[in-house]
Amino acid sequence: MQFVFPTFLWTLFILAIPVLIHLFYFRRYKKVEFTNVRFLKELVEETATRNRIKNLLILIARLCAIATLIFAFAQPFSNSGRTAIKQSQSISIYIDNSWSMDANSDDGSILQKAKRRARDIIRASSDNDRFQLITNDFEGKHQRLVSKDDALALLEEIKSGPAVQTLSKIITKQSQCFKNAGINQGIVYMISDFQRSICDLDSNLLDSSLQINLLPIQSVEENNVSIDTAYFDSPVLLPGQTQALIYKVSNYGNSTVENLSASYSVNGQEYPGKPIAIPSGKFKMDTFFIKIPDQSWQQLIIKIKDFPVQFDDSYYMCCKTDQQIDVLVLYAKEIPIFLIRALESIPFFKVSSQQQNQIDYSKLGNFRLIILNELAEVSTGMATELRKATQQACNLFIFPRPETALNDYSNLIPTLNIPQFTNFDTAAKLATKANLDSDIFKDVFNPSRDQIKLPSSFGQYTLSGGAAFENIITYRDGLPMISRIKSENASIFISACPLDQKFSDLSKNAELFLPLLFKAALASDRSQIYTYDLSNNPQINLTLQDLVNDKDFIISLNGPETFIPSFRVSSKNLIIDLYDQLKTSGIYQVKNQEMLLGYAAFNDSRRESNLDVISQEELSEKYSSFCKIINDNNNSDFTSVIKSERAGPFLWWYLLIASFIFLIVESLLIRFWKNH
């Protein structure tokens, strides 16, 4: 037998009070004059005996009523039951340290309150218990069981941060910690505000060996407005040009936000924006028109003014403008003058041309677009290098030779999984459809426009086999004239007809041909935006100008924090892995020793921007079948609450009933046992 509140047992001294009253009160005698008591002697002795028995029973009933009431307040429990406190237990405590836990409650930050509750849990345990403290950061020091004193020390180090994890991931980590320590059963406490976005517990996926306790620590109701994302409308950023920067702002509060102040900065120069209004529970897309300065790297910050939640009030962006778009034309014998002139007429295009047998393979990856114009047989080595170029987000455009292209691309076809050129037909064919829904023509033509002059050809191949392709321009019979295949990080455009004006008038159709070439150069996945979400374990990928050896690099990130990350060099790509090392959002310089390689922007996760939480009543409804919900109720003596929750079968309820029964017995004795 043990007691949750053993100090109450000192009040057993109160039992001395009714005993003293009994001893002194019932010894008082009333003197009555009487002539002769000789005849009453037997009657007096009998009555006195009965009265003594009655008084003794009343005393016992009172003592039992008081004693059982004192024992009830001390809350005795049996330590022999199945849920009894053991000599040593393994306890895992999850403390939600995401940004949302910085919100205020009635007595300060709810993160500080959560830490106090964790401290109470630890202190309510025995010195033999072992503890795991775990947060959203998944740090290595939180992946093992430690002593009571070490757990209290680790608790003091916990701070809020950008990391956000779902409850299912937390439970998995806690279960894994117990298994690694060879423990079959453990007690889990989850202390969080239980935002709806992280609550994904499923009884079918939980480890049945865990005794899970949910302890909600929730703030007073607050409104929040968040910048969720931002992006440029154009896929390419050119210096001196005005670009549309679209951003999304969401109102997660219960009232309409009027005149929300929004602004942006470019390379440290602040610019105001127009005020916006957002209804409750809605979002709004708005646009800044930004003139990109004549610089390579751009640093942008979009800001709003919103209180009290501020971690999502800024959105950081980095982008790289292209001074020019490099295009390479490969030809077999004669320079295609009409093609080069068409390319040179497109602004920002820098056009180079090389004969097929004079290619510098090491520089192919530097181009945004390579046009294979009527090449003779493509060698295996050239096919391999072209594939490497597509891996570096270089697009290809293939125009076959007339009549003899059947075997020209036999090495390139399996390497890039493109269609075969078969059955050269010299009959005239008219293109009847341009795919205006494709991103190639999406913002070039009005989809409702009917009068688009389409090209015709006087010699064309049938394309067969290869990977699935998208029709860009289609003949009347449904066969493709121009098609596109996605390969690696690039797009491969294939023409069924030669570009020679003897076989096609495509090059004469400037309305269609020039936008097609321009968009073909921009159709790769070569990103100009270097903006990352901290919660997604981001990886930075920078394209270098020349082939390098990673031994020549000492990479560092400098910004709100400074640290040296792990990295690797693949061909001309510098790949930097962060592995959750970065904790502070902002814009960082990527340097090799003292040389600036580029910039990278990091934003906190917007998962917690919606402050909607699951109430304690809803938690009970959803999870009470497999979890225990602990009611905090701002209890100052929470250590005792935890002791009560962890204790075995309680007897206090039965003791209260027993005390009530003894009081009834006392009343019955007084009422119905009359003194004589």
C-alpha cells in the first residue's frame, strides 16, 4: 500500500480530539437528590452498561469516519496491480518546440508552460526511472534514454525553432528509442498545442506496447496573417526588364483584415506596396511589378506587418538573372544562315554555331538550347555527351535530314529514348492544330484566337516508338509535326520534317517559329530561383562555370548563421546537403573560401501558420480509445496530478463511501438508541 499524498497522514492526530471529548464529556455527572437508591441499584447498573456501549460505538463510528476521510485525501493505492508503479520505468516526453508554441497563454509562453509540465513529470518519477526528451529538431542527444538529472538538464536547453513534425513521426521516434534500448514497454507523454495540421495519430499504426498520454497546452485564441509563397510570372529573369512577382497572403483569423501593409525589398532597397484586404479564412494573390537591376544575383524580401505571430510575416527569395541565353546550333556541312538569323533576332539570345565534327563536348552543358540541324550520323560518344547536357538542364531541338535520317540517330534514340524516324513522305501536309494549352504557347497566344497561321511541310517522317511525347503542332491526320519529350531535367523537341525551306515553311512562319524557339530555350528545369523551405531538409544545387574537383572547395554558408555544410561536386554542379543544420530563416551567401558562388534563401515552414488547434474535448473524442488525455487546468501542483495518473488502483473512492457510511451509523445510534 502506498499513498500519493502521504503528508495528509499527519492529520490522523485529529482522532485524539473525539477521544478526549468522549473521556471528559461522559464523565460529567448530574447530582439528583433521592431518598433511597437501594431498590434502584440493579436498574442503574444495567442502564450504565448500555449507555457505555452506545457511547463507545458512537466514538468508534466517529473515529472511523474521520480516519477514512483522512486516508481518502492521502489517496492510497495498491502497488500490486497491473498498472502499479514499478521499481524502474522508461518514460519518453515529447515537447513541441515549433514556432506556434511561442504564443501566449494566461501565464506566459506556452512553450515555457510545456517545459514546466515536463519538469513536473520528471520530478514525479522515481530516481531509478530513465527518460527520453524529444523535440521537433530530432537531435542526436534526444535519441537515447538518460537519468533524471540529465533529463532536467536537457529540458533547460530546449528552445523554439522552425522544425515541425507530425505526431505519427514523433511516436515512431519514441518507439524506436525504446526498441534500441531493449525495452518492451514504455510511457509516452506528448506535450503540445495539438495544431490540427500535425495531428495524424492512427490506432492501427501505433505500437501497442506504448502507454500514450496527451497533455494539451493551448494558448488564448489569436489571429494570424501569413505570406505563404511568392514566385515570378516569367520563367526567365532578364536584367532591366520589369517582372511580375506574384505573392500569396492568407488570413487564418476570425475577422477580416483591412489595409494590411505589404512591402518588398530588392538587394536591400525597400519599396512600399499597396494595402490589401483579406476576408476571414480566405487568401489573396497580389502582384508586385519589379524592375530587375543589371546584376547577376537578386535578393528579395516580401514583408507584411501582423501581430502577434510573426515567424511567417517575411518571405525570402534569391534569384539569378540571365545576362544572355546561350544557344548552340550544330550542323553537318553548311551553316544554316536562315536559322541563325532567326535566333539572333530574339532578344538576349547569344548564338553559337559549330560543325558536327568540331564540337567541344566539355561546354555543351553551358547552353540553354542546342539545335541539331540535319546532322549526319550521330556517334555513340556524341549521344552520351548530349545526354549529359540534358542532365544539366540543356534542351535539345532535333531537325532531321531529308530522306537519309533513318539511321542518323540510331545511337541517340536508345540513349535519350526518343522516337525513330521512319517512312519519309514527300506529299504536302498542312498542320491544323497548335497546342495552346502547352506551356510552350500558354502565354504567347490568346486561347480564344482562331486565326493562327500554321505551317505546312513537303517532306516529313513518321515518328514511332520512344517515350511518351506531347504534341506541340499536329498535322490534319493527327500525326505530330513538332513533339516534346521530357528527358532528365530538360525537354527534347523533335520535328518530323526538316527545317530546310525546300521541305517546310516553318522557318518562314515568324509568328509561330520565333516563340517556339524562345520557349524551347526556357523549357528546362534549370531553376533561377534559389528559395527553400527549412522543414523539407533542403538541398542547394548550384551550377558552376567550369569542371572542378571538390578538393578545391571549402564551402561555407554566411547569413543569420554561419556554418560549414557537407557538399559534393558532380560534373559542374555543386550540391550542398544541410541535414537540418540550418535553424534560422533568411538569405545566406554561399562561398568557397572568400569567393562568392551564389545566394540561397530559406523560409520557415508555413504548416503552423494556421493556428487552428484540436480542443481537449475533440482530442478525447478522437483519441481517448487508445490514448489518455491529461487535463492540465492550470494546476499548480501538477507533480501530484502525474503521480495520480501513474499510480495503480485507487481506494479513495471506497474510503469516501466508507466515511459516509460511518457518519450514517453515528446518526442512527444517536437517533434511535435512547439513553435511560
